[in-house]
Amino acid sequence: MAGNLTTGGGEDLLGDMNRKSANMDSLVVCFGEFLIDFVPTVGGVSLAEAPAFKKAPGGAPANVAVCVSRLGGSSAFIGKVGDDEFGHMLANILKENYVDNTGMRFDQSARTALAFVTLRADGEREFLFFRHPSADMCLHESELDINLINKAKIFHYGSISLIEEPCRSAQLAAMTIAKKSGSILSYDPNLRLPLWPSAEAAREGIMSIWEQADLIKVSEDEITFLTEGCDPYDDNVVMNKLFHPNLKLLIVTEGSAGCRYYTKAFKGRVPGIKVKAVDTTGAGDAFVGGLLSSLASDLNLFQDEKGLREALAFANACGALTVTGRGAIPALPTKQAVVDALTKYNAS
């Protein structure tokens, strides 16, 4: 990076390094898949109709890690990619975004995962995955960076790594290590039905680690799926079927409409910011990154409803700004962009 050593937020490299050093006690460690998304160059078409595709780094846990860093926080990623051009490109993207990538591993026998993603004219996303198997599925427990996990203030993960061994055992071990070290466990199921053997396997797999999480973020569609058809807008459904005794915070995202929040002491709703959507890929991850960046700085937000509402408004804005660009990581906002968007929204 010769020449202009700046981050997306306009800070110089030295300033950024000092910031990271100061923020190590607020480290967010993200575990799971990292892949290449191929996104159509035009919107509103099926994958078969797309004239061309643009490659973009993706994978929910990696998206969250980059989002936290871009917002000024400290983050790290643990996962596996292929020892190939795409895998090394992804490792460099983390480095360029000041995400600690020392927990990444490279597999010589499996390729970096690929996913073709499009937003059809009917508004539904369409996925086509190439994972037979992909490197992220091949992470072994013995390859975990235990020291990095032990440093996590928040340990974030999804459900895709639960689908196949040996990655399932690696994730369960990482969660156990993080919990013992005092980390907050953050879980975004990020349902991708085409990757699971069956709907029942997906439901069972996602729920198998449900009660270990301190923080869970789900979408309306995921609630319907996990509860086998119950009304996702019914607070009783959420509290009786999804809230568990050890949970500190349950978030239900509603796309552009905002989100709902549930704790043992209070519940409510925070409206979203309306924007013109170009590509919804990564919006949920940006929301999670925005929320975790706030929580990593102040875990008292679990008990502070006013502060939590402000953090959720910030997270909503992160998601909204991300859908205005194509691809996940390329479209993630800086903290200043989010603050500006909220200022503009609140003034209108």
C-alpha cells in the first residue's frame, strides 16, 4: 500500500494501528465461512438470465468482522479458505480492512467456496453454492487459534459451519473456549436451506446450539422456519419458543422496517431507515456488525434500554447503507457515513 496509507474512514495507518491497540479489550472474533460472492452486474434477473457477474468477498462471519473494523472497532476472523488465488485474495482483503487474519488457515486439497447470488425481479434472493467440499468445511479443531479466541470480548458465529464435520466440531470447541474465557457468545443462524441435507436437518442443527448464545439475531423468515409456521410478529411466539433463560438479548430484524428487541426486562421496536436498495446481500451482517461494535464498547447496553435503542438505530443505519451498493464487504459503511445518515434521518 505505497502512497496514500488511509483507511475507508480517512485515518492514517499509524493512527489506525494505535486505535486497534487501544481497542484490543473490545475484540470481536468472528468464526465461520469466507467465500467469493458472484453478483450479477444488473439487478432483477435470475442467475440464468444474468449477462455477467462481479466477484465480491462474502460470507456472513467475515462480513461482520470487516464491518466492525470499518466502524472503528477491533475484530478478527477465524476460518479456512483454499490455498488458491481466491483464498489468498480474501486473506489480503481482511488485512486491508485491518481485521486480524492470523486465525485463518489455508487448505491445499479443497477450494475456496463460491456463491452466485442474485436479487430476482420478485425481490427474492437466489443462491447457487459451490462447496463439494469447500475449504471452510474442512477446518479442524486442532487448527483453532486458541489464544485469539481467548482474547475475544464477543465471539460471533453462524450455523453454516455446523452442517459438516470436521468444521462442526471445530465450531463447538471454539464456542466452549470462548465461553470459558468470559466472551459474550453472539449467534446469527443465517439460514441457507440449500446447504443443508433437509429442512429438518437445518432446523435441528440451528437449534442444537441455541441455548448457548448470549445474543441471537434472527429474521422474520427464520422465525417462521424455526417455529414451523408460527407468526413471526407475535411477541408470545418469540418469547415462548425462541427466548431462553440464559439469553441476554434477542433481536428480530425486519429489513427496511427496522428491528425488534427482547430482553428479560424490556422489549420494543426501532424503525429502520428507508433507502433505495441496489443489493441486499450483507445487510443483515452489516446490522450485526453495527450492533456488535457498540456492544463491544459497552456491555451495559444489555441493561440500558435507551442506550440499546441508540445502538440498534445505528445498526439499522449500517444495514440500510449497505444495500445501496453491490456486494457485501465493498458496500459496508464507515462510522462517519452511518453518523451522517442518522443525522440526516433524524433531521427530516
